[in-house]
Amino acid sequence: MRLLIQMLALLAVIWCCGGAEPFPRVREAQGSDGYGKIDPRNVEMVVSSRPVKSSALAVEMLNGHLRNLPETAGGKKLRIILGKAGDAIFTGSPLETLKLERPQEYVLKFGENGGEMTVYAAGADNRGVFYAAATLLQLLTPNGVCVRDIRDYPEWPLRFLGGYSPVETAQMEELARAKIDGYGIQHRYDWRKFAPGERPIYGKKHTYGEWFEQIREFRERNGDLVDFMMMINVCCGERLDASKEADVELLIEQCLFAAQYVQEIMIQFDDYTPSENGRFVFVSEGEKAKFKNPGQAHGYIVRRVCEAVRKAHPDVTVSVCPAPYSLNGHDAKSASNREYLDSLSRELPEDAAIVWTGPAVESAKISAEDRREYRDLVNGHRLYVWDNTSSMKPTPMEWWRTSFFPEMSGLDGRIYVNGHGFSFFWSRLFMLNANDYLWNPQEYDARKSYAAAFRQLTGRDMPEFVARTQDDLGNMQNLWDRAERGKIAGRILAREEEFRRNNLDFSRIGRTVKPVFDECSAEVKTGTVAKLPSAPKLDASGGDPAWNGAAVYRFGPPKYGSTVKLGYTPESLFVQFRGSYGKAEEEPTRLERDSSLDDGGDVFYLCLQPPLQNRRAGWIAVDRSGNLSDRMEWQPPANFNPQVRKKIRVFPEYWILEMEIPFAELAGKILYRPPQSGGKWNLNFARRNNLDGDASCWSPAPEQELTDKRYFGTVTFR
């Protein structure tokens, strides 16, 4: 309750600074925005004889706020009638016949009679009653009460926001006052450690059991003001093996523990499911023997959990986040992922929703067609969306910019907004900002909403330097040019003292920007890419005259050194690699494309980062045996696969690789357009010659990070 009282005092400060500002933005409001003069010390609160559970907290919240308002001489008595629509307390009032049919809907109606002002505050349900009180609180200012008749309800009925740390009672009250009705808690480390006595690494103050008891107490006292969701990623740590009954029983035991407190459990297979050659694969040979594909194995796990939870706690729902959880980002329509999703959905109970993130992992827009396509892949199964706006630029000061097709909220009903919850100031601000969109997307304005959320948290207008920093973060994260990025990063870091003087958290911003500044300030190698008069013949002899005009790069130890020749034509990039060696391979090993080559015998890496706004990089690796592996940043291997022409010859003391990479094969992936004279790319050449115990690269990088894009050099096309 202490935090709630602090927040109420803060609201009084907000109103001293400006007018009433209902937030999230209401749907319907009538009135002149004029103020009625009231006496905050002369208030009568009328509630039902059979009140909804949230009424007590609502009354306590309003009384606490009124006590913080200054005394007003000559102000009218304020009478507040608060209850559920249809309650007898509204008999004879303007709300006597009011019917509210939407979840969480509420109405505020003002009336005056001589020396008394009356506010009728009615809600459709437990949440609606509390939200009526929360909005009324925002209308009660030191200038008086802002007289506005309001009818309001959320677009999205269940708005899960979340983080990695559980929340305590004061934070639950803050969620309710902000009209956020769902909170997700992610256990995203060794799943086997999720237990009543475990102190979560993101919230070591209490054990899970102690955290969850606060949830129980909050809901027993206030009803369903906030729903809670426990999210367990069973691929973190030693992965759950669906063929081992002990593993499945352990997960069921964990979920039955959580189901005593939370209203939803999400079983997650995202990001950590093993994959090979662009396909998700089984955890064990036991799974392979028991199931048709990993999707069936995952569906089996969730079905077992659903059956156990439904029997013991029928009101608790179970959902699943699959391995291919985005339409295009995970190539969900590929043959292997179609098979995965088909088997998963057929194995799941009908009431277990499948979670997806839209067309991309971070989707700025979701259309009806996107939803239809993904839903078809899961045989029409129930969906709901996981939103990753918090990972979009400008982190860590991101604001909500995702949009959904209008009917989506009615089809899915709920959403999970990923984030960091109460972890730091800017993540709290983002929760308020996101909920503003989810409440009333028709009236949403990103910048105005962000500024209003800032006022809600601080009690003052957002300083201009905060907005400038937000813009600079976005530009820094969008730009490709190192010099420009470094300049912007330096500008942001120079504002640290200004943030501190204004008691605003800079630590998260600094942790984001300082590595960029260091990277862009570091000296990296530079070079050129020569324009070739003709395309070289790829015969791995090294003798074609067309290579004579290529730029030459040397790196590695003298004994087992490497030489790269680099050139281009309007259509293609040409690379010739020559690597000396001491130890010959015993027997060439043939591997499938995109197999991991890092631990192989002798591997050459071509690391490319053309000038894309998102600075996405791509890597092409070829070993002495001729195996080829390529990958593209943030994407499964199957989403890259450029058609590379190559030729390899192994000589007694060296080997030669010659490659042609058509620019058309990079287009739409890591390339916007073919290079022009004067254009720049970031790149590096690296080699892991494990047979001779050597690892080296052209632009210097730590041995364990040879191919990290932070260390790429810069080349200019001639």
C-alpha cells in the first residue's frame, strides 16, 4: 500500500502542474473540461451493501488521493456513488437503467444539487468498478474536479504485460491503477529449477512460493483485478525430454504448483529448441523413436500438462509458444515447419492457445492475412499474439508502434506484451504506453502517449533532452555508418549528467550506448574492393589473369598464413582464398549444407555487412573438404542459402578456394542494392585452422569472437 500512497501523492503533483489527464485515453467523454469546486475534506463515499471485491481498494485509493489534495474554502461536498451497474445504490439516479455489456466497461456521470456534487461511478464487473474509480481519481485535481461524463472500455480485454521478475503487492496495485489487467512472469533459465523454494535469478528477494503467496493474497482481497501468467521455457538448461516420463512428471508437478496461484501457464519452446540444417530436431533418440517430429513431441508435453491442470484447477488455462513462432521470421511455411505445426496443433487440446509473434519476431504490423496464414498452418487452432515491441528501436526507451488489424482484439481477446516489467524506469514507462494503445488504439498517438506516460510516472512534463535522446537512440540503431553512429553515441553519453540532475535513470541507456561508442571509436582495418575487368574463371588454380587486379589481403601467422584476393563486377563479388597448412586432413568429410563447421578441420569465413539500416550481417563458411555453411543474423539458416559458385583444390602445402557470390543472391536478405563506386561495406576474413591449432582474421578480433561483426573492417568499392 505504501507505493500506492506514493503514487497518489505523485498524482496530486501532476495535477498541480496541469489539467486532468485520463490515461489510458478514454473512448467517450463529454463536458467542457471545466472544474467544479469541491471540498476534498467533505466527501461521502457510497458503496453497495454487496460490493465487488475491488471496491475496498478503490475507496482506499480515492480517500488517499483526496487527503493529498489541498483544502478548498467554499468548495462543495463531494458524494461518490461507486458500484456495479444495476446495483440498488443507483436507484433513482441517472444510471438506474444503465446496462454495461462489455468486459471492464465503466461510466462516470456528474450531477449537482445545490451545495453538493455527485459522481456516479458504475462498472460492468469487478475490474470495471475499479477502473471507474481510477479514472475519477485522475479527474480530481487541486483545481477541483474536472467535470466530464465518461463511458470507457478496453479494446483488448486481457492485456498481459510482463517481465522476468515476479511482482509484489504494491506493484500489483500499480498495475490495477494503470488499468493493466494481466502480468506475465518468465522463468527463462534452467527450467528444472522452477520450484516453490527457488529464489528466481531476476527476483532473489523472495522464493517463488513467497512471491506467489502475494498473488494469492492480492486476488483474495481484490478479486480478478489482475490475472497472472507463469511462463516456463522447457528448453532452457537441460532440455525437457518428452520420451522421459520423469521429465514430463516434473513439469506437471511444477505447473500444478503454479496453478494454485496463477490464471494461465505458458509452456515455451521458443529460441532454444535444437535445430540442424534449418530444421527443428528432437532432444534425444528416445524422442525420435516415440514421436513423428518435434512438433508432436511438444504437443504431447503440453497436452499432458493441460490434462493434469484441468483436473486440479479447471479455471487455469494453458498455452504454448512453439519453436516456429513467427510466420516469416521462422519460415513457418517451410515443409519441416508445416509438419511441426500440423503435428503440434493436432496433439493439443482444443482450449490450449498457440502463441505467435506475427509475420516477424518483431512485427510492426499484423494483418488479417498474416493471421489467417498462420492459423491455417495450425489447423484453425486458437491463437493469441506475443508482441515484441519492447525489443524494437529505440531500446531501452522504446515506445509502442505496432498496429493490428481492427478485428484482431475481438478474435483473440488477449495479448502478451514482452518487456522488462518493473525492472527499470523506462520499462515501467513502456508498460503504460503499450497499455494506452491496447486500451484505445483509435486515439493512440505514439509521442503524445509516451509523454503522457512520462507525466504519470514523474509528475512533470517530459524534458526535451529525453525526447532528443529517444530520437538519437533510434537513429544510432538505424544507421550503418560507423562514424555517424559513434558521433550520436557520444552525444547521448554526454547527457548522462543531465539525466542524473533530473533524477532519471541513465544506467540502462548507458549500458546500451557505451558498447556502440567503443565499437565505433575503435580503430579497424580499411581496404578496397577492386572492380575487375571481367569475371575470373573459377578453377582454384589462382592463375587466371582476371585476379591480377584484385585487392590483396594477408593475415595469420607466417608459417600457416592466409591470402585473400577480392574483386567485383556489376553482377557479383569474387573471392579467392589461399591458406597454407602443415597437417593434412586424414579423410575429407562430406556434410549437409549449413552443418556447423566451427569445430572442423580448416575453415575459411567470409563475413559480410553491406549498408543496411538494420546492420544485418551474413556469414559464408567453407572448409578444406568443400563443405559450405551460411547464416544470416537473427534468422534460421534456411532463410539465407545464397547460391554460391565455388571451386576448391587442395595442394600438398596449401589449399585454394575461389567463389563467386552474385549480388542478386544477397538481395532482400543482407543487401539493399549492388555496390557502387565509392560505396562501403563492413567485412572480415577469418580462418580456423584447427588441424594446425591456429585461428586468425584480417581485421583483429578476439579468438572466441573471430567472426563478430563488431570487429569487421571497412572496405571501399573502387
